[in-house]
Amino acid sequence: MQSLDDDQAVEVITIPLAGKSSIADHMVIASGRSSRQVASMANKLAEKIKQQFGRIVRIEGLPVADWVLVDADDVIIHLFRPEVRTFYNLERMWAFGDESAPKAAPGA
């Protein structure tokens, strides 16, 4: 979350997946203002995860960078350009069974 904040990601939300899916424990969704920013955020985030946690990180969606998926095993991060994020609306899809939609993280 700190890395995304440092890179000026917008509309950052976290969605707990425990009990909803076996793909990960948490999902993070954030937007960048351009494909270039989205690609940069994904690369920096992957490098920080590798350095700090020693995890193998898989990235999908480069070099187009309209929607980039960063898979860090128990956390999945989706980085979007705003128009693409609106089109796919992952927040709504993963909010099933919740009383309300996920809320933006503080400072997002």
C-alpha cells in the first residue's frame, strides 16, 4: 500500500478474499492516470515485493498497461487506467455477499 501511495496511485481499495476465494487472501485495486504510470507502478511494486519479502512476483499486462495484474501469491494487485477500471468494475464483482461495496483505503 505504501508503494502505491508513493507512486500516487488513485482510488486504492483492498478487498479481503478469505472465505470468498482460494486464489488469494487479499486483492488490491488501484488506478494510475496513464498506461505509463500503471506500468511504472507495477514494476516498482514487483521489485519492492521481491526485495522485502523474497517472493516471486508474476506480472501480466505489460507493455500495454491498460490493466496490469501483479500476482504476489497471497495478494493480487490490479492496476488500471481509469477508463478500463470503470469498464471491468472488479470492485462490484468481488463485493458479492457484502452489505456494502469496498471502500477506498485512507489517503487514497
